[in-house]
Amino acid sequence: MPAALHRILAFCLILAPLSAFAKTDWQQPTVDELKMTSYTADPNAPAVYLFREETDDADDDSYKFYARIKIFTEKGRTMFSDIEIPYFTEGVKVTDIEGRTIHPDGTVVPFTGKPYEKLLIKQGHIRIMAKVFSLPDVQIGSILEYRYKVSAYIPTPEWSIQQQVPVLKAHYNFRPDAHSTNLLSSFRLPDGDKLVQEKNGSSDLTIENVPALPNEDFLPPLGKFAYRVNFYYSWVKTSDEYWRDTGEVWSKGCDQFAKVSGKIRDAVNGIVGPTDTDQQKVEKIYAALMKLENTSFTRERSEKENKAEHLKVKTAQDIWAQQRGN
């Protein structure tokens, strides 16, 4: 029995490092990464993402995040020492949080603490929390590495390709629900970069040397021109099909709303004269319409208020009769 126990113990000791490595299969830093003191393409960058990965799996209802960040300045150290992972409290779990700090000499300091909960937003029954943790002994020149998993319903992801600091390399993957159809995407990517459709139905993107988001006064909304990829499901397969169907709906709605009626004809005849030119007619009709109450700038009446006054808005005739509209 003692000999058998020794063999079992030896076998466990052999397996132990293998199990540990399987759980913490971090990317090992290169010599060049350890020596980096700045980023040539953006010398003022406080830090860079050496690697960033987001994996969305709608079939598995999971999102996985992984990042490696090189710190160049005190500002970069402040930006990335504390990590916040926001999440909705309903039906969302944040697990498998791991991290470590690697100093320029290669010394590894693992994160051994426990994340704490932080309330970000509370409004009615809506609560947005954050898992917060601090990576250990972060210094200028350190490489920070961390990852986590979010278990939740995954509708369609929005990939923000550009970050506050440059990204040397990034990988994104989205596997849609196997039962969903007509997955479409809209994107803005650098020339030459494109989504790849994998055989298993997933969308994959690998991208390199992404510049940081601009940070200047009076910029237009960043979402309009930043690199990004948005996914969504649609009842149509092509843009031509979408605009054909949508155009029909809009056209029918406009035709119904602007349907010619006797009351509208009477209103127009009371505004313009028979000898008016087209220009004069336009000016008079415009002036008359500008006298209507614009409820977009005053206030919208509630359904209860309209019902009490026996009012409804279905056509232009109703708007004219009430002398108000949005």
C-alpha cells in the first residue's frame, strides 16, 4: 500500500504543473516586448495593447475577453492598473477573472486577490454593477495581462476596434445562434481589413496596428468615424431587398397621411389666392404652417389628454384641425 500511495502521489505531482499551465496558458512576452519603452507609430501613447481578443458565442451564451497591455508612462499606469468590468445584474455572471503583471526583467507577479462589486448605475429596477480588481505592482515598463468570461444572453455584438491607446494586434470572433438566420453586419475598417466567414458560421477578424481614438476638443461623435463592426439580424438578405420593402411601407404610410381631403382643399383655398404665383403660394402655405404649435418644442399631449378631447392623429387633416403636431 505505501508503494502504491507513493506512485499515486508522484503521478499527481506530475499532473499538477500540467493542470496549472492549462488554466493559465498566458502568452509569453518576447524580449522586444519586455524592452519596449514607446511605440514608434505614436511616441506619445501612454500604453499600447500588445494583443486584445474578444470572443462572442451566442450558441454558448458567453463572452470572453483577453488583453495584454504594455505601460509606457505614469498616465498609462493610472489608466490600466484598476480594471472595471461593467455588467447588468439580471442574468449575467462574470467569472474566470485572472491577471498578472510582468516586469521588464521578466519577473511575473500573479493577481491573487478577489474582485469586489461596485455599483455604477441604479435606476428603478435597473442596476449596472462592475467587477473591479487591481493588477499587482504595476510599474512603468510592465506588461499587464488579464482575462475574464461573461455568461449571459448574447444578442449581437458591437466591436469597438479603436481604443484609448493604440492596438498592435487584435482578434475578434462571433459565433451566432445556430437557429438564427440572416445575420448582417455593418462596419468601418481600415483598407485591406475585412471580416472572414468561417465554415462553422462564425465571423472572424484579425487586425493589426490600429491607431488610438483621437482625443481633441470639438470632435464629432466618435461612433460615426471610429473603426467598428456591428452585427444584427434582419428579415432580409440584401440591402436592395431591405430598401424595396422599407420603401413600400414608408410610401404607403406617407400616402395615407397626406391623403387629399375636402377639408385640406378648403384650408388651402383660404390661404392662397387664384392669382398667386407658385412662389407666392409656397410662401403663404409655409407661413400658415409655421403658425401651428410644434409639439416637438412645446410638449406632446398624452394619449389620455387626446382621448379626453376626442382627438386623434391619423392624417394631415387631423393635424390641421388641431392646429398642432410634432
